[in-house]
Amino acid sequence: MAFTTPAPPSPAVPVPPTAPTPRRRPKAAEMQALLGELRQEFERLNAAHMGGKYTCPIIEFSTRKSFGGYYQKNKHRIVLSWQAYLEHGWDEVLNTFRHEVAHIVHLHHRAEFWELALRLGVTKKYAANPVVTKQRAGKVYVYVCPSCKGEVRRRKRLRMSSCGKCDKNFNLRYKLTLKHVEVIPAA
């Protein structure tokens, strides 16, 4: 199986004028400007590398996720992480976007996917380190089953619950009892 030499990386999309600041809420105008840049990048990639035969997917930023991005075939949608943009910058988001565009053609990570991804300008196989989520301060309630001695950890206090391993339905015989409460300090 012969691999072709990948074309030089695509010219970089201009870096957006605003510099990311960690852990801030996105401004609607800023997010719309970035989405506009990504739509233009898709049109450029589609025309240059995919024969112009694909329609632009829905492109969204998610403020709730801790991934770089993903492509949903059934909705023809690319979702990118706002937090990844804040922590790793525009170049990383653009790299992830190009990776997800390659998934429009190939939903797997076999050789033909990587050939297309490199032609689209993906600069690395693996994303930056995952977004680190800080552990929330608060309490963790640890319950124990009287029968199997299994532990159940919850952020909210339980009133009447039984062990789901011992019986799928509520059963007083397997009623969970509070073992202890762990206090998690603010980071």
C-alpha cells in the first residue's frame, strides 16, 4: 500500500483579533465572528480538496464540553469546544476543525482518513492535552449497601434509595445507609 506525499499544509486562516482569556463566557459577537471564519475555511477546504461536493455543516461551539470537537453525521454538524479555544488558542481549534471536516468524508481513522486530513492541513494526529476540569468544592455523600457492601457516591443527599446491583427495583432490604460525608475544599 503506497502512501502519497501529503501536500504542504493549507495557508493558515488569519488569527482572530481577540486573544483568548481562560475561563470566560463567550461574547456573542466574538463567537459569531469565529464561526464565520470556520465557515469560510470549510468553503475553502471543500473547493480545494473535496471537489466542492459537500454542503457546509452546521458549526457550533459548546461551552459545556471538555473535548476538542466532534462531527455528527446524522445532523451534519461539527461541534467544537469553546474551552479548548480558550486554553489552546485558534490554531488548535482550526486543527480540530479540519480533522472534523475530514470526518465528513471518512467516519473512521484509517489510512485514507489521515491522507485526507493531512491534505486539509491537519498538523498533528493528536489534539493538545485534554481540557482539565477542576473538581468542584462541596460534599460527597458515600452510601453503603447492607447486603453487598458496595459503595455509592453522590453529590446530593439521598432520602430513600436502595442498591441497584442487588435489586433493580426499590427494596427496603437493600436500603442504602450513609457511611460518611467527604468535604471537598475549593481549589
